[in-house]
Amino acid sequence: MKLDELIEYLKYKDLINFKNVEVSGISYNSNTTKKGDIFVCLVGEHTDGHEYAQMAIDSGAVALLVERKVEGVNVPQIQVQSTRHQIADIADRFYSRPSMGINLIGVTGTNGKTTVTHLIQKILEQDHKKCALIGTLGYKLSSTSEYRNAKHTTPQAPELQATLRMIKDIEKIDNVVMEVSSHALEQNRVGGCRFNGAIFTNLTQDHLDYHITMENYFKAKALLFQRLKEGNFAVINIDDEYGERFLSEVPAEAIKYTYGVKKQADVMAKDINFSTNGAEFTLVTKDKEYNVSLHMNGMFSVYNVLAAVTSAIAMGIDIQTALNALQNVHGVAGRFEVVNKKPLVIVDYAHTPDGLENVLKTAREITPANGKLICLFGCGGDRDATKRPKMGAIAQKLADKIVITSDNPRTEDPQQIITDIIAGLQSVNPDIVTVEPDRGEAIAMLKDIASNNDVVLIAGKGHEDYQILKDKTIHFDDREQARKVFAGSVI
């Protein structure tokens, strides 16, 4: 694509050394820049792409997208207000606006995004429609295909637009359901994406190391709904304390749907019961009631199913078709995933105060009267430290025994993270609280702590098969570790 075509609709401040060169790709990392790329000088928290412009040119970059003029180079420079925001504009243009021809559904919220996207994918396939998924676990072209890796919950704009173009043109898939993170919205990684629908699951404390305040976190999430157009739909969890506010952010011309358990909503659940087999409830719409039996468990699963069914209604899919799809789902990798039966060992991705509280309450529902609930967890390093004592307090309140360990410590001292967690405990009784910084050793200790009638929740990492340490990333999978520890037990 010629440079003048690429920037045709771009809001730029200045053109420097302009020549109408041929652009064959977009890069923002000088180490991976190829011949013919336009190099985007992203300005981040720790690095400034302008400092790597010459390296990118040496690797073959034919033009630069900049916020300030780079001296001493002779390639064209397009100066814009924010490269981080406007990389999405040129990516959308370079890949010929792929989202325009796709039924693109965005799911946002603190918890539940991954599960809801998987459930919607299942529903669309039950309705004989191909559907691709983009999210935390990578992207997959169908519910039965393998994941392909992704670096972020929502990829950077060039990768995202390239993926959408591939899904549309090569795979011939017209439906895409995507997790949309607050970072992606605030950084405009989804700029250019034309969403047909937006779904809100819940908003609780997370990512405050980045957003600083819950108000900023809310405003980032709200961007997804503010951009909806006439004929698009919004699906809102009205029970959430932010539900009404999100509803008010939806433009008048978009179609609004609500779901919930406590407040009056378009789609509701009542008569909810949990057992070791899963959840049962009655789904209530304005026209009819449906008996629902799930292999998934917990109140959070009920809410996730309500979100998916409400989205199906918004897309014109028969409710019974949607329920037929969901009643066969056994869950999502690392989301309340049972890896052993006696004791019952569950691995879950819960890494926020609200997430941990929800899964512990669900685990308590299925803990036998003569059994204990044991929780092993840690907190991530280089992330919001204020949630650590809160999670410690929640674990001690809801579990009979807790094992405090490392999560992904990153550059922080694991012992300091553990100290922050312990600050939320009322006491550190060794009969109730065990501390072991080495996560592998901590999981191994569960063999001696748990009896056959107990329920063990291993929380924090879920599907992750790695652990990020100070100087390296190692292979580590909670599910693998737990299966090794309890090998020989009943599964």
C-alpha cells in the first residue's frame, strides 16, 4: 500500500520528508522490523520508540509514525498526537477494515470474559455458524481447534487487525467474539474495530497499578459501549454495582439488554441450586421459563450463562438452541477446573479479591459437612499491591485452611508479596495458615494437608503454563503439579 493511501484518513499534525513510498507492513519493535515496514514510535511507560527509529530504518523501515520529529533520518515521518492511539488507525486502514464484514462481539469486565466468549462461540456453532475467538488464551478458529498464542488478552492493533483479516478472508469466518481488556480500550488497541455487540460482566478491583482509580478503570471499560452505533446491542449485568452506569453509557440508538439474579432484568435466573455435578436453575425471560442444568458450577457460572444467553437473544438466536449448547459445556481451561476427585482439587484463575471470593463461596457450596475447604493462592508481582491484604482476609474468612505462596512474582521479592498478603490476616495460626514461597513445594504440601473429603482450591494462575520470576520465565502449570501430587488418588 502506498503511504498516501495509508494515511488518507489519519489525523496528523505534520508530514516530514514526505515521499509516497510503498509500505508492506507495520512494526513497533525495531528487533522485528522488516523491509518495507512503517515503524511506529510507541511511547510507553519504560521505553520510547523514537530512540529506536534508526535501528528500525537500518532493518528496512521506509517510514516512521512519530509524536516528535526524529533528527538525522531521511525517511518520511508522519507526526501525530499519539502514536499509541493512532497505530490502530493505520492498522485498520492497512488491513482494509476487516471488522466491517464481521459480526464482532466484544466482552469486557473484570471477571468472566474468557468463559463468556467461549460460551458464545459454542452457541453460534450450535446455531450452525462458524465463530472464531480472541482472548486471554490466544485465539482459536472454532471451539474444537487448538489455541494459537497471544501475548495479551487483546492483541496490539496490527496483530489484531491482521488476525481479523485472516479470519475473514482465509478462514471464511463471519463471527468473532473477543475479550476486550481495559488496557486495550484505554490504549486504543481496538481502535477501528466495529463491534456489533458489547457485553459487560462485572467491575471489581483489578489493574489499579495501571488505572490508579476505579473511576479511571470504569471509564476505560465504558469506551466499548460508547462506540456502539445504531442497530448494535449492549448486554449489561444489571446486578453489578456499575451496571446502571454502564447502561447509561450506551448510545440511545443501540439496543439495550440486561441480565441478573437480584434486580429485575430482561433475562433472569431463579431457583438456583449447586451440587458436585454442577448448577441448576430456572431461566426467566419476559415470554417463557426454561429449566437449565449445567456441568459448570458456582454463581459466577450462572451469571456467565445469563450473559451468553442474553447475547444469543440479541443476535436473534433461539433460546433453546443456546441452552442446548451450554448444557453440554464442561467449563473452560483453568476456570473452576477439577483436576482430582478425592480430595476434590480445583484450579481457578481467580486473581482478584472479588474473583477469589466468588470461587471460594462456590467451593464452600460443594464442600462436604465432614470436609475442609483449603485455599492455596498468591498475588502477582509488579501489579496492584492494595489487593493483596484484601485477598488474604477473604481467604482466611472463607476457607478452613490457607496456603500462601508465590504467583508470578516478576521483579518483586516473593517474600514481600507474601508479607503484604499476611497483613490482611487476623492471625497467623500455623494450624490454619501455611506459608511456602515456592509454589511447587506449596502444592506438594497439599498432599499432607488435605484429606479425601476435603475441597482444595488452587487459585491465581488457572490456565497459565508458566511462572514469571525475576530473571526468567519457567514452565509451571498448577494442573500438572496437582495431578503429580495427587497421583494415585481417585480422579
